[in-house]
Amino acid sequence: MIAAGPFELIELALKNLPYLPIRLVSLFGAYVMKLWISSRAFATYLFETIQWTYKPPYRWPLILTHMEYIGNQSLMILIGGAVAIGAVFGLQIGAVFSVFQAESMLGGITGKALCQELGPLVTTVLITGRAGAAMTAEIATMKVNEQVDAMEAMAVDPISYLVMPRFVAALVIMPLLCCVFIFVGIIGAYLAGSLLFNVDEGTFMSKISQLIETKDLWRGISKSFAFSGLMTTICCHFGLKASGGAKGVGNATTNAVVSTLLAVLGVDVVITYFQMIW
């Protein structure tokens, strides 16, 4: 007889409950229990990942390889997205400010928004769609092909070999990508302002220097640092939990991207709140 897991026992108990109110309460309780079990498992996995960042072996060749993949190979996508976001935001801001004859503020407002919010958030969305999905698909394929099990049989910790190098690489490279996005986004906003609203270059730069402070840039960099850790841990976690062949790989990749974006948005609200009160 095969021992049933906690989820199977919950589902079996629900089938034997006759009354609707009791079933509804039980369904809610089952959801809370599943959420608690999943949260504990993820917290343990995250703690192990952080532990492996300062425990040997450090796997520098793998870290550099993933830095090149996450950073260098995503650079053109990031630059294209930054130009588009900066130009669109400049168009929207310029159209509103032109009503009050305040087009000169376009540079400062756009730069502040890019530094504090748009830079780290859009950078994370773009990198998650490219590198994060690839992380999940690669690890999930190894999982369903039993390569991860073979790794454990050879006394190699999958978190140390598969997760930690990606985690460290993202922590290092994502803040740099965020800075690139902010710089290129400001260029896109300048192009929109100068071509459509006749904003002078000197005025554009002077408003940036007046409105943007060093702490604005550091707020964006700190957000990108937190988002990079979320992205890698969530995407790799779904990859390691994948099962069910090719369909399981697809489901893991989809769930990883959606969960990462939702988690990033939630954490973004929390970080922004504390940045504002501090």
C-alpha cells in the first residue's frame, strides 16, 4: 500500500463530507494548509540557496556564464524596451504638461519615474520573460529527464549547482541592467521631447539635475537587487518541482513567469512604501 501525501489525504477527507457549508469551510482550510506547506517549502529552499552563496564550492565559471547569459545576451532587448518606454512616457508627460506650458519639466519627471519605478520594474519584466523562463525550462527539462536525480545520486546538491550560480549572477548583473535601462530611457524621453515638444537640451538636462537626487537612483537599484533574487529563486524553484514530461515543462515555465511577476508587483508595493516613509 502506497502512503498518501498531505494533499491526497486532504482531498480524500473532502470527498467524505456531506454538507455544503462544511465542505466550503473545509475547502478554505485545505487551501490554507496547501499555502502553508508550499510557503514553508519555498522558505527552506530560499534559505538553502542563500547558504550556498557563501559555502564552497563557489562555481565561479558557472556564475560568469550565467552573468553573460542574463546580462550580455539580454542587452539589445533591454535597450529596445528602454527607448520605447522612455519615448512613450515622454510623449504622455509632454502632452499633459503642454497644457500648462511646462514642457521643460519633461526631463526631470521622466528621469525620476525611470529611476524610482519604471527602470527596475520593466527591467525585471523583460529579463523574466527571457532569462527567467529559460531558467525554468532548462531546469525542468533536467528534472523530468531525471538528470537532477542523477546529480543527487553523485552527491551534488542541485541547489548548489543549478540555483546558486544563477542567483548570484542575477544579483550582480540586474542592478547594472537597471542602470542601463534608466540611461537609455532618458535618451528616449529626450528624443520625444526635443522632436515633438521643442524641449531644449540644456533645459532638459538642468531639470534632471534639479529633480533627480542620488537617493532616487539608489532606490531603483535596491529594487532591482530584490527583484533579481525573487526572479531567480522562483523560476528555479518551479523548474526543480516540474514533473509530467513536456507538458510539465510548459506548465512549470508558465507558472514560474506568472508567479514571478505577481511576486515582484507585491514586493514592489512594500519596498516603495518603506522607501517613502524613510
